[in-house]
Amino acid sequence: MYSFWQGKENLPIEGSDREAFEQYQAQVRALESELGDDEDVLRTVVVIVAATLVVGPFVDRLIALTGYPKDFVASVCGHMEFCGLWTADGAISADWLNEDGTWDFIRLCCDMGIAQGWVTTWFDKNRGEWICASVRDDLKN
């Protein structure tokens, strides 16, 4: 999934943005039983969902919308930018939402791992696909 945000980094947060954010945030919080009770994991998922579906991958807009600390949001953004998933033009993400409106937990967790810095990814031009690899020893087989 690619969301296009070019030229929108300075737009104000509007009421419709907040409404959409609150809806997605509630859906993410409903996944807590699957994601676990680590608040940083939940906040990371909220940030990547908000960046992709609501306000774009912009630190200042994400801070204004989520109320999360700048260091936290900047870290998430930095990991996603480093892997080339977020740019000033837009955000690439796994297709988290299924056709029936449910969340694809595996795809969501893949992006969460990248945003946390646990996993890295790159596009392999020869294969024509994204490759992921753990950067944490405790996650490697």
C-alpha cells in the first residue's frame, strides 16, 4: 500500500483527521490482546497507522495528532525513513487492512518491527520484492 503525502507536511490537523485517528487508535487498542501490553509497541502501531492513513509520515504532524513525545515519534520515523518506507512524498506499508475491514496482524507486526528498529527491510530489485531481516540477536533463528 502506498499513501501519497507530497506537499502536505505543513497542513493543519483538522477535525476529520482527529476523528479518523481516534477510530484507528481504538482499533489498534482493541488488538492489545494480540500485540501484548508493551505500551511502546502499541504506541508504535498507532504512529505507523496514523502516518499511513491519517496525516502522513511527518514528525510534527504525528506529534500534534498523537501527543506522543518527540523523541519517540522521531525514532519511529527514523527507522521507517532509513528503510526507505517513508519519504517526503509518502509512505509504503504492508496492506494491514483486509477486504472485510479486519486487520492483518502479521503484516501490521512486520511494519511495527521495522518501526521499532527490530527488523530492517530493503527492496530487492532482482526478486522484485521487499526483504526483511532481524537486526536483534534475540529475534534471529
